[in-house]
Amino acid sequence: MTKINVLVLGSGGREHALSWKIAQSDKLGKLYCLPGNPGTAEVAENIAGSATDFAKVKEVVLEKGINMVVVGPEEPLVKGICDYFAADKELKDVMFIGPDKLGATLEGSKDFAKEFMVKNGVPTARYESFGKGDEERAREFMKGLTPPYVLKADGLAAGKGVLIIDDLDEAMAELEQMFSGKFGDAGNTVVIEQFLKGIEASCFVLTDSKDYLLLPEAKDYKRIGEGDKGLNTGGMGAVSPVPFYTEEFKSKVEERIVKPTIKGLAEIGAKYCGFIFIGLMNCGGDPYVIEYNVRMGDPETEAVMTRIDSDFLGHLVAAAKGELASEKMVYSPKTALTCVQVSGGYPEGYAKGYEICGLDDVKEAIVFHAGTSVKDGKVVTSGGRVLAITALGETIPATREKLFTEVAKVTYTDKYFRSDIGLDVM
């Protein structure tokens, strides 16, 4: 069997988890990460560079004899790295996991995504989009909604461009700030939508444009504070499986959302070989789409990957070859819980460069690195979300006990985490 050399693009917890899973395949030749982090260095060879520097990525692919590229973050996809590969005669035959620029617009533009959902009959919240100068029209629209009001920056905002506000005047003030550059160009257009009351879950799909595999579902925790209070973050933890995600609910998600989404992408001519992350709200047993992402979620990937028992790289190869119809993904029945350790002050200002102690003491969980680097031979904090520690167990209570015993072993200055991950679904 010819071994496959794989390059994973990205540097966060998601990329560490993807690399960790790919490294378990007997189909793997050599594994590289660009740029990677101290965690990926344990399972792959890290290569300095930026995932959005397409020329650098090409250089590495040719130099290392890469057979497959797996794109972790959204930015290279939205900027068209898939199209760059397809148009280059030296790269076009490399297996590529990630959609083209058109497909990536599902995440790159909230307005595009909402329009796509409506056109394809995918259940979602009522909405309208507004630009600078539309303030009065926006106020009138919000008057017709029941608070709280949901404001979303149209473009990419690193997971922080969604605001949920109870007061109309406060919502208008935030809208003005978004138009004034609070999220940069991402906020030039703002989607305002009806608030969906329910409980969230995330559906993950691997598609080859025709067929698809469902990965284990998950639920993430977006708010910084215990009990889902405070500012939105990129994610403070995750749980998989999700107890309310029954076979009946899963069937509704497939029929009402997954199939129409894949069909709709084909109809607009998107070349979509990769992941679709569907953020869902369970409203009284019916699924509604909150958002699409065109890659795996973070920190859900750190939970989901630990529950896949089949050959993940084999599934990726099948997707790249358009052969997913013959694949079957096998899940572990165990519960995975992920707790994200962050820098004090995140998601606003925070200090970095603090030494992380106790990493080698964690024996009953997996430590995925998210915002870490090496300085003077020591692992130090280098981002807002620092580590994503994941434990597997038979039940949520047992897994929580195991997880937080391990979390306590890792220390650094100003460490913060949520201790309520999983409590709401017990």
C-alpha cells in the first residue's frame, strides 16, 4: 500500500486534534503541520509559515511530497486556497480537504448563508441584513422581534462577531459600533435575526459533493462564564455525544438540513470536498440552523476526534476520491468532555508568555494545545485559548470527575476555565 504524506494547515487545538487522529492511521506516511504548535510537534513535523501564504504552502507540498492537504481554519478557505490548488498544474492532483471559495462563502458571509438557507428550505431564524445608513430600518425590524436581539457581523470575526442583547437601545448602540469598525470590515454588513429559544448542538458532515458521512455530534459552550453568562468566546468546552440528540432528532437534521445543504451547494456549482459544521438549535425537538462553518469546529473537534474508532484518514481519502458512498464511520459509545483553559482576561485583553507546568502529569486525559509556544525550552501561553483537555468515560458524571482531576494538574499564571462543562446535559 502506498503511504500518504499529509499536510495539516493551522495552529490551534482543532489542528492538534485532527493531526492526533490522522497520525493513528496505518495509511499515513509522514505528517506535517504548517505552522502547527508544540502539541502537533508530538505527532507531526511542524513547518514555520502561515496557512494563508499560498506560495509557502505550495513550496512545502512540492518539497515534502505531500499527497493530501487538510485545511483546519476558515481563513485560507475563504481566501480561495482550494481554487489556488485547482488552478496550479503542479498542485491540481494533490488530494484536498476543504471547499472552494464559493463553497467557503457559507462561512465567509452570514448574509450569503442566510440567503442560501432560505432558498434551499433549510429551517432557520427570520432575519434581515443591514448596512451603514440602514439604522432606522434596523430599529423598525428589531421592534417587530421579541427580545433578545441577535446581531451578527457578516464576515469572519474569529468567533466573536455575534452579539445577543436584551435592550433595543443597547442593540442599536452596538449596531453603530459594528458599522464603525468594532469587527473591522466584517461588520460592514450586519445580519439581525430572531432569537431562537432552545438548546444548541453541532452537527459535523464530511462530504465529497455528492455523498456524506456524519461525524459524532457535539455541544459547545460559547460564553466565558459559568452558566452561559458573559461574553461570547471561540468556545470554552464541548461534550459528545449529546443526550437530546436522539435518532429521531438526527433523522430530522439529515432530511431537513444536511441533504438540502449538499444539494444546494451542488446547484450553485461549489466544489465542496470537506467538512460542513452546522450549528443547530433544538427548538422543541425541531432543528434550526444558527450558522454554517466550512471546517471542523473548535473546541468540538477535540471531543469528536476522540470518539471516532474507524480510520479517519481513510475517510478523508475516500472523500477526496469521491468515494464516500462506500464508507462507514464507527463511533465509540463513550462520552468525551473537553474543557478549554484560557488566559485571564480572554476574550478581551490578556497577557501571554507564562510557563505552563504539569503537562506531563496528565495521564487520564488528552491535552490538545491551542495557544501555546516554546520559549527557552519551556511551553508557554501564547493565545487566549491555551489548552483543550479532553477525557473519555462511560457517563457524563464519571467523565467530568476524571476530566477536572486532570485539569487541576496543569497550572500557569492567570489560568481560567469553566467547571460546569457537561452539567447542563446530565
